Amino acid sequence: MKFSALLIYSSLLLASTNALSDVANGVNSNSNLNSGSDTGVSPDINAEVKEDYSKLSSKLNVHKLENEDNDPTPSHAKKPLDPYANPEAKQEEGTKDIESSYDSFIMSVSMIIVSEIGDKTFLIAALMAMRNSRFIVFSSAFSSLAVMTVLSGVVGHALPTLISQRITQFLASVLFVVFGIKLLNEGLSMSKDLGVDEELAEVEEELASSNINEQLNDIESGNPSDSTFKPKPTNRKWHEDMLDSFQNLASFVLSPVWIQVFVMTFLGEWGDRSQIATIAMAAGSDYWMVILGAIIGHGFCTAAACIGGKLLAKRISMRNVTLGGAIAFFVFAILYFYDAYNNTGATE
């Protein structure tokens, strides 16, 4: 009986010993797996995977994470990727745009002033303001010049759709050089005491010989049939016929003097140097600032002509005005050539 109990105890002790050895072997195997690879593979396989990953990372130019806030981006990627990460660069770009618009505005105002002082449209406004209401003359002449300026600006802005903006700027600089050379030759050939008497006499003769006053007086008095019929010449230009039609239509609504000044100013400005220069300047990106500056320049010159244009015209020297205009156009040519030379991205 005692022998049987001893045998049972021996069996239990042996079983417990085997169980403890199995547990120990399991712990050792788990530790070996963890030390070999995080994925449960042998150390040799883990080394091969790491080697393949390093080769693929170097080929894709991907770097390890330095911290949690840094992303593995290619080295050639633009930094920073966040558009709001560099507010100073955006502020600097906005400042450059404002300066460019301001420069376009100042250039257009200066161009109109040096081109229109003592010009034919300036003298028309000055002479008509001496004979009629200054407000009517100013509103008519300024409206005509504003319409012409907007049309010129729209035409100039449409030019880059036909040719690139860079070529347009080069052509504008060449055009300003031509204007500058022409004005320089005219200014050097003038005497120092030369005024605007000759051009003033020409404008007065044009006003006296024009039959537009007679036609408008007949319409105003209600007797248009009293005036003799005069056939239209066959060599008239299309815009002259269009302006005559506009004059006949508007004469029933507006003042005859207003219509006369508007038509004469529009015809005097058509194809003028300031109109062509406005078209050339408006070919840039800030064409609305060019239009605004040109309108303000026309307003300043027209107001000066209506207030004391004839007296001012007799006191100024045409030689100095012409030479000043030549210098201004040369400066404009240099600025536009510089912009065209640096505008390498405007080739579309």
C-alpha cells in the first residue's frame, strides 16, 4: 500500500517537472522571435527586408521621419508645402503688385500731361471755353477724351491675346523711342521764343470755317430747312460719317455747343500720339490703372484749358514742352524695355 502511494507521488512530481520545462521553453522561443524580428520572422529574413526597404527608399528619395510633425517628402519638393507657412513672401508679392499698379498709374498721368499741354484738343477746349460756358465745354471735352481713353485701353488690353505680352512690351518700347526721337527733332528745330500762336491760329480758323455752327444754330432755331443742302464729299472716312450720325441724333437731346466740342475733341484726338501711347501702355497687366491715370491726366489738362487755357498757352514755351515730352517718352521706353527683358514668364 505504501509502495502504491509512493508511485503515485513520483508520477505527479514528474508531470509537474515536465510542465515547468515546457513553460520555460515557450518563454525562450518567444524571446528569440522578438529579438529576431518584429513581424515574427527569422533574423535573416528581417535583415533582407530592411535592406530592400533601404534600397527602395533611396531610389524614391524618401527620408526617415525626424519627428512626428515632419512628413517624408522628396528632397526636390517645394518647401514649405503649406501656402500659409510663409506670410512674408505673400506680403512681399502683394507689395510688388501694388508698386507695379502705382507705376502704371503715374506713367499714364505723366504721359498725358506732357502730350496734351498745348495740343490741338487743349486749344479747342481753351477757345470754346472763352465763348461758351466753361462747365459745358469741360464736360463735353472730358467726356470725349474719357470715351477715347477707355476704347484705347480696351484695344491695348486685347493685343496680348494676339501676340505675347513680352513682344507687346518690346513693341511699346520701340514705339516710345520713335515718339521720343520725333519730339526731340521737333524741339531742337524750334526757336526758344516759339509759342502756340501758329497752332492757335489754325484752330481758330478751323472753328471759323466749320459749318457745324450754322447747322447747329439752324437745328436750335427750329429751321433746319433754311440751310442750303451740301452734298457729302466722297473721300470721307468711316468714323467721320459715324460721328455725323451721332451728332444728328444727339443734337435733339444735348446742347449744340456740347455736341460741337465733343465731336471736335474726338476727331482731334483720333490717331493722336497720346491715344497710341495709351494703347501701348494698356497692353500690360495693369491696364485699368493705365486707363484711370490717362482719364485723370485728361481731366487735369482739360480743366486747365477751360480755366485759363489761352493765357497758359501763350505763356508756355513749345520748345520746352516738346523737349520735356521727348525725355518722358525716352524714360517710358527704357522702363518698358526693362520690363520686357525681365518678363520671361509672359510668353503665353
